[in-house]
Amino acid sequence: MDIKKLTSTLLSSESVKGLSKATGVSNKDVKSVLQEALPSLLDGATSQAKGKSTSKSFASALADHAKSDTSDLGSFLGNIDLKDGSKIITHLLGSDKKSVTNAISKSTGVSKSNTTSVLSALAPLLMSLLGQQADDDKDKGLDIGSLVGSLVENVDLVDLLTGSSGSSSSKKTTKKKAASSSSNGLGGIIGSIFGKLFK
């Protein structure tokens, strides 16, 4: 699964509708939140996997989520545990959870409560997809840093980073995310990719 397939799955009409049904947030708002949130969440996953105190527990969490059947997104999202999703978001974003959530809310115009709900519903699906990718990977070291890197490598970074990267608001959001990133700018790179894909 490359980054285009990952985003295609997460932003598919079936996924958006499922998240909307699970949270009561409109399809339009769900998609807006997804597009803004994914770079930071992937960045957070990388930080968790690389952290000396979090890598083992995160690898275990991915392995558990990889067992979930996501072939039917509607059914999967219909059984989402929002409380569990909220805990995942806390782990992925850490101390930046509040600031990232506020930034997404401000950028998209979606209320903070609705933004929080969408993130909580999205988290288990994202973990399952990443877990399945890691499980299928030939490298059983379960290095999410390498995993995310491999996703990025499947996109022409030179073209993406030197070309247009979306609206001015998207650029501002990406800069904020990159500035708060703890993964050496990975969030900024992925943000640029998302800006290009969804401009």
C-alpha cells in the first residue's frame, strides 16, 4: 500500500460516509478534517515507533489493530469505539493534541467537538491500515519510520515539493504542523504531498 492508496482508502466515499455516520458530522466536514489531520497523525505514528519508551507498545498496538477486518469499511466503522480512538489520538499527538485539534478546527471551519469526534473515529482505521501494511512488510522489524518512508518513496517528491502544494491556507497549516513536528520535518513533507494530491 503506497501513500496514494492509503489516502484513497481513508478518503473514499465509503470511509467518509462511515465516519460521518459514526460521528454525526457531515460528509463534507469529515473529508476536510481528514485531509488536514492525516499528515500530523502519520507524523505522530512515526514518533511513537521511534521513541525508546513507546516503540514496543506501539508495535504491539499495531499488531492488534492489524487483525481487524477493514475489507468492509462500512461495517468496520459502524463498530468504532470512539473512546479507544480518543486514546489513540492522545498517543499519536501527545502534548500537541490540543493545538493540532484547534488548528484543524480553525483551518477547516469545523467545530472543535466535531473535529475531535472525527479524529477519534479515524484513529482505529488508520492504525489498522498501518498495522496491516507493517504485517505484510517483508521487514518484520515493524519500523514505522521506515514504513512511512516507504509510502513517501512511492511518490515523486521532487515534483511534489517543487510544484504547487495547494492553497495558501493549506500551506500555512502545513508550516504550523511542520514547526510542531518532532520527526525532523516528516510532517512537512507529508503535508506537502497531501496539499498536492488534494489541491
